[in-house]
Amino acid sequence: MTTVTVRSRPGGILNLNTNCCFNRNLCLPDMNLTKTFGLFTSLIFVGFVAMPQLAHTDESSDAAPLPMEELRLFAEIFSMIKADYVEPIDDATLLRDAVRGMLGGLDPHSSYLDPESFHEINIDTRGEFGGLGIEVTLEDGVIRVVAPLDGTPADRAGIQSGDLIIRLDGMTVKGDSLDNAVEQMRGEPGSEITLTIVREGVDQPFDVTLKRAIIQLHSARGELLDDHYGYVRLSQFQSGTGASVRRQLERLEEQAGGPLIGLVLDLRNNPGGVLNGAVEVSDLFLREGVIVSTRGRTADADYTFSAAARDALDGAPLVVLVNQGSASASEIVAGALQDHGRALILGTKTFGKGSVQTILPMNNGAALKLTTARYYTPNGRSIQATGIEPDIVSRRLQFAEAPARSGTREADLAGHLQNETRSTDDAAEEANGSERLQDRDFEVGEALNLLKGMVLARRQAG
């Protein structure tokens, strides 16, 4: 399986690029990019010669001719800025900003990684980094929240998928680059930052103050919902997430005293992660067929991932929960299980990120993260900008306050007989006033009801 990595921009906050990213440095020989430059004209020439070489690494055709007129215009503008701008700017800063501007004209997920950001990628994929624990993208010049990560400062502060961040510590971010906004949100653990949020359904913008922290991600957790019915929550996809899910399933089976007869897989507000993590999780529940394929302009961008002959649930019913914060790798899993008819998808339409990013390391320690392919579900669907449509749409419900209970029940009568068949665990749970997950989370409860209905239907059909 192709080695992959994830997140071009880890650190204080996760940006949207919790994507499916190939690290071409692990797949191809190193690209021999020019490192040392002389005069500016030489730099321009070498820089623009290198790019066609990269683009045609796997092609035998001649490189496209250089756009000399456009390069002369670029050099002229560069010279004017150097000579006439109100404050002096060094060459490195101008050229770095020019590269970022060039990438900014592409899609929201292509970006330039300075050496520090590139170095932190491995920290992020190991599941520990400093920041707010929020996944964002740039939309019409405004920072949009894809999803907060479970248990992080953003999650605890109530940041929601779809929120727009319009100011950082009082400074407007509209028109700023995603990199600059991310840089502002990074900082020392324990330090604070105030986000000004615009939220659908709320009349006025409001401020939320967050305290930065070291984010330690545990990508999978599970619990028993009912007798032999399991629940596994995935907060993101890392290398090894598939193994983590398998361990959770084994633990739940041990706890249940036998095989699970149904499972709820919760991918809500899961912003994605590494491609091989999504493939591994899908493979846990599929016995055969394509999981996902990727297609781009070059041969090395075309891959097909297929399932092995195993199913960790042995065919037991599966319900997958998704929402608008389910993106990228989450959509790969939901799409694969939906296309194969292996799971019922419950929730709302997903985010709709169907592209793959490749990390191209540079000799100066920086890297280019470039969108190089689209991915497709087993039925050949691209979900780019459309998302996964759930099989059953769940709408947010607003419950009116329940009226006080009237009338008397047997259990209210003084001296009533106790139920001799009731377990001590049930009595203790009621005495403690604790609520089960399926009772406090409407969609989990609906998923459990669906599972029970599927199990009953199978039994009757058998």
C-alpha cells in the first residue's frame, strides 16, 4: 500500500488540510531542484524551468515553452516593489509571498509549507500538537470551521461546524491568507486568543476566548450501547486508526461476552486525515471490491485500493453517522460502505472534499502541498463540492421543555414491592441519574433503533 501522510499545516490549529495527502518523497526519487541562486534573472529562469520538469516527471514529451513575456512582467513588478515600496522588503520575503500568491490562485488546499510547518507534519500525524483543535478552510476570504476535534479547547468552547471566524483578537481576517490566519492562531499552550464568530441562526457576531493547549488525539473510542450493540467514535484518521478501531471492537466483544450483533460508527465532525487510515477502516467491514480510487493528470496519481477478504463484524448490521463536518477521509469511508451496501448512512450531507494533496519536499527544508488528484467512490462517484448524501436524513430537532409529570405510578407508592428480576446495575444507574449515550444523543439513539430493526428483519427473513 502506498505510504501516505497528512495535514500540510499542523501546529496551533489544524487547517482544513486534514486531507488525503500523498508524500511523493516516499514514492519517487528526490526531485533535483536548484538550491542556490545568483542574480534575480537567474532565479526567475531556474524557478520556472524547475516546474515543468516536476510536472513532466513521468512523461516523455518536451516541456512546454517558458512564458517569457509574463516572466519579464513579473521581474519588472518585482524590481518596482524593491525600489519604490514605502518600506524595504528583502528578496526572500517577496519571493515567498509570490509563491504563496501563485498557490492562492489554485484551490484552497494547495499551499506552501515553510520548513517549520513541514517539520511539524510528522508531529501531527503522530496525534500530538499544540493549538486549539479546530479544522478550518478559507471561504470567500473568511475562515470557515470544518469541525472542532473531540475534547479540544474548540470543542469545549462550543465551536461548531460551519461557523465563520471573522476576527482574531479583534483583527479582521477577511482577505488574509489561510497561512497567516493559522499563524495567528498558533501560540504557546496556556495563552489565549479571542475568535469573533458568525453563526447561522445567530443575529450578531459574538466572541469566544480559547486557551491554547497541547492537543493529544485519540482517534478511536468505543462503548456498548445495549446488549451486543456497539458504538465506535472516530475523531480523525491517523496512521494506525484501522488497528485502533479493531482493538475497540475486540474490547467491546469481550465486554459483551460475545460477538457484536450491530455497530454504530460515528464520523460526525471528523475532518479527515491520512488516506491509508480511511482505507484500513473501510477494509475492516468489506470482504471484497474497490474501496477508493484516485485519478490525476500524471500516472503516479492514479491508484486503486481494494478490500481484503475479511469483515470484523462478520456481516453484522452497520450504521454510519455523518454530518457537514465529516470531510475527506470520512467521506471515503462513508462512500465505500454506502456504495457496497454494507452500511446505512444516517445524518446530514457531508462536507464535500474529494481531492488528494501531494507533499513535494524542497531542498531548503520547505515543501509544496499541491492538489494532484480527485478520489472516487467504488461506483465512480466524485463527491468534490457535493458531499455524501445520507440514506436517511436526520434534521436538528429543538425540544420544548417537557411539562412536569402528572399522575402516579406504582413506583411512587409508599411500600411498593421491588421488581425481583431487575438487575442491580439498572437500579444503580437510575439511582445515580446517569443517562446512556443513546438517550442523550438523538442520532445515536436513532441509529441504535435502526440496528435493532435490521437485526429483527434478518431474523424473520432467516
